Amino acid sequence: MRGPRAALAFLTRLPAGPLDSADFTRAPAWFGAVGLGIGAVAAGVWFLAFWLWGPVLGALAAVSVGILLTGALHEDGLADSFDGLGSGRPIERTLEIMRDSRIGSFGALALGVVLAARVTALAALGPVAPAALLAGQGLSRAGMAVMLRRGPYVRPSGAGIGMTGAQPLAPVLAAVLAACALTLWAAGWGLLTALLGLALAQLAIRGWARRRLGGITGDVLGAAQVLGDLGFLLGLLAWH
């Protein structure tokens, strides 16, 4: 279970016990499963908050608990990616901007718009929201694993450098199939537009990074998770 524990340690703030660098090379195969777990917690919070306060605050509470569980890891990547990729600077300077812990105007705007869109979409989905939370969190992180497999990873000392290359397919496929089955049960063939939205969002940020940097970074992976989840919700809402 060292691979799943490494994925949990990498993607969340939850304790996972002692691990070494070799364990993290097996982590991406379990990203989707960890995402399903995060989505399950967020869905549970949604049920409670929806019952107490209604759909808007229920959606806000669900999104907030996901951010707390991950320590805003992916949201930080989103802001850094938009600050760097949107700067128009040469590659070396772009990577420096993305490494800077301060958030610029472009990153702050992207973060605010995306978070507002996620909350609004979840509120509009109504009773489908719990399934969308669970599936979107799982599938968007499975997409991160695919991006790592395809690479290239451009930071020689980045957090994801040891996670590139081939990974066991069984855990990824199991998480994807579970998420798709749940979405199909909850929303029918809205699954198709949801998957399309997720794929387009993640391909867009990957393509932008490849064009500007020649590859991906950890920040780009974080942005892909947040944007992929939003694309999934919007695709589902378009059908719903």
C-alpha cells in the first residue's frame, strides 16, 4: 500500500506514514482513487450543508472542504500557472514567476473566476451535485496521471520529476470506471458531455504549457485538476 499512501501524501494534507522517494514513483497510478476519496468527503459535506442551508452554501461548503483537505495545492498551481503562462516572458523567466509564492493579478483573477464557477455549477446541479463532486474529483486527478505519463516534465528538480513514465494501469482504470459508472447512474448520458468538458479543459492547459514551456510542471498539473473538474461540472450541467 505504499503507492496509495504516497498518492495520499502528495495530493492531500492527510497523514500517510513514513515514505521514501521510491514510493512516490508509484503514486500517480493512485491519483484517481485518492480523488474519489476527496470527492466522497466533499459529497458528504454537501449533503449536510444542503440540508442546513440550501444549494449555494452547500456547494460552497463542499468546495471549501476539498480545498482544506488538499491545502489548496491545486488552486495554488492554477494561480501560478496563469501568472507564468500568461506573462508572455521567456521560458526561464516564466518558470521563475511560477515558482514565486506571490500571486499576481492574472492568477488571482483566474482563481476567483474558477472557484466562483465551480460553486455556481454545483449549486445549479442540485441533487446530481454529490455524484458530480465524487466523479469530477476522481477523473480530474486520473487526468493528472495521464499527463505525467505523457510528459515531458520540464523542471529538473520539480515535485513530479520522479513520477513521469509508465504506471500500472489497473488502479487508474478502476477509478475511472467507478467514476463513470456513478455519473451514468446519477445523470445518464450527461456523462458524455461531462467527459468532453473535462478532456477539453485539461487538453487546453496542457497545450498552453507545451507551447509556452515545451512541457508541464507541477503547477500545470494542479491547474489541470481544477480546470478539469470545472470542465466536468460544466459539461454535466450543459446536459442536465
